[in-house]
Amino acid sequence: MTPRAGILLIVAATLVTLGASASPARADRVTVKGTTLEGTVTAVTAKTVEMKTVYGKGTLSIAVEEIEAITTEGRVFVVHGDGKETVGRILGIREGALLVGDDPAQAQAVDLGAIHRVMGAEAVETSRLGALRRTFSLWSGNFDVSFAATQATVDTTAAALAFRAVRVRAPTRLILESMYRYGTEKPKDEDKRTITDSVYGLARGEYDFLPRWYAFASGDVLYDAVQDLSYRVVPKVGVGYEIVDEETLRWTVEAGGAYVFERYFGGDTNDFASIAFGSEVAWSLPYDAEVRARADYLPAISDWANDYLLRGQLALTVPLIDFLAFKASLIDEYDSTPAPDTDPNSLGTFVGLSLLF
């Protein structure tokens, strides 16, 4: 082969490669008001279809009643009902059901209200994370890691680990949470001292008994060495109502009864029965970011003005890649009757990464 022929062969191979890479990418299609959108369908619920389009960043939420046609080029796993799986392409929506299959004539109709999760079949079959999501298809959640350190006149270190998991199987929800925080500081020419050392855990169940209405029962426990709190246990039951339930905003309020029992280091205790009030907001922002806030007020029935517990949480989550997000959060707690020689208010801020599942 002459040098000229070799060069021509290389050029030809390069052109073939570029032509192949320039071929149209596979895309799912959703038709709304006569306009066909292309991208990737990422979620399907009874009310909306979420899609990442090829035209920009972020996820587009489309109301089901506005969809005239929907198809996916790739096969999907649809988990619904009591953990059942239906596999195939999405071929349409008809009479409140998602049509799934490889042949339109034999497509299975899956009730939209019974869908728990829609996952790409290729990701489920080829990646460990996809297989894990399939195994725990009724669960979603996150694992958070944050760390901070400074070296100056006062050296400080701080670390936090947090876990949250939610299992949804209509009409019930199960929520599990835990968090560990630890921090130290060392002023110049002084001994190191602990400024944060706490462990928190929560288990909560919810049951939808009417549209917008739900009943709940929960129990949480807290250990906080800096606050001289050996443990605090708070069982709680009540009912809640969804004030707003929209595509991008969910706002709930609730009320019920609770019992607060605290044991401090040294053996002293404090306990009271309480009427518990709570509120939670979940707000979806552009680019799949989310703000979540919660506040709880537990005043003692016998002395509501002087003996109460006030707790608040605020978190911002911004996705980075498919399973990883940036997260910043703030946790504040005010105990009107703390252990002797401790401050009633405890405030913590955290910045780190969140592994999503």
C-alpha cells in the first residue's frame, strides 16, 4: 500500500466514524397540543409525565390529560401494584392507563395510579445501581456525607452522615431517617474539645384515608452529648392535610398528640404530654433542584408557655449527575427546658454530597 493510499484510507475511516456518531440519537417522544417533544421519559405518575428534552437542561413535567401521544424507543421496567413488573416500550396512554409492551396490539394497560417507578430497562440490566433500584423499586431516598475543617487561631473539624429512605405503596408511606454529627475545636494553646456529638433516628408511617387527608404515627429518638441529653424519645400520632398538591409544590399541615420524655446525664428527667403541630413543604425548582422544609411545635399541655419543643429543618438539593447531588441543609432545635448549664437553642449547618437511590 502506498503512503497516499494509506492516507486516503485513514481519511475515509474518519469520515465513516464521524458520520456514524452524527446519526440521530434515540429519543422518546411526547406529543402535546400538536407539538412532538423529543428526549428521555424519566418518570410517570397518575398526574404527570416527566421528561428531559433534547432542547435544554432540566426536567419538563407534562400533565397526563394534555398528552396526545407518547412512545419510548427503549424498553422500560414499570413497577406497579404489589411490586409487579411490566417490561416493554411505552406505547401510549389510554383511559387512565399506561400502555406498555413491544407490540401495540398486545400492549398491557397499567393503571397510572398504581405505578411506583419507571426505569430504563438497559440501565437496570447493565448497571449495578440500576439493578439495586429494581430490587428496591418501592423505595427511594438518599445518603448524605458532609465534612468541614479549618486551620487558624482556632482549628475546627466537623462531619455528618445522614440517611433517609421512603417506601411508597399507595395508600401507605413508610419513612426512615437517621443522622450522626460530630465536631471538634482546638483554640491555640488549649486542649481540643467536642462541640457537636449527636445521633438522631426516626420511623414514621402515613396512611391516606381520604383525598388530601392522611393519618400518621411516628417515633424519634435523639442523643446529644453537648446538650447533656442522654436520650429524648418522642412518640406521636395524628392526622394531616395537603393544603397544596401540585406538580412543583406540596404543602402539608398536621396536628395530633405526642409525648416527650427526656433523660439528662446525671439521671434528671423531664417529660410532658403535648399537642403536636407540624408543617412540611417540598418545592421543585428548575434543573431538578428541590427545597424541603419542615417545622414542628410541641407545647406541653400542662404548661404550654414555658415547656415546649420547637424543631425546624431546611434543605436544598441540586443534582450533579444521575445518582449524585449537592446538598446544603440547616437544622435548628429549641428546647425551652434544657439540661442545666446548657443553651436551649442548638443550630447546625451542613454542606456536602448526597447519594440518591
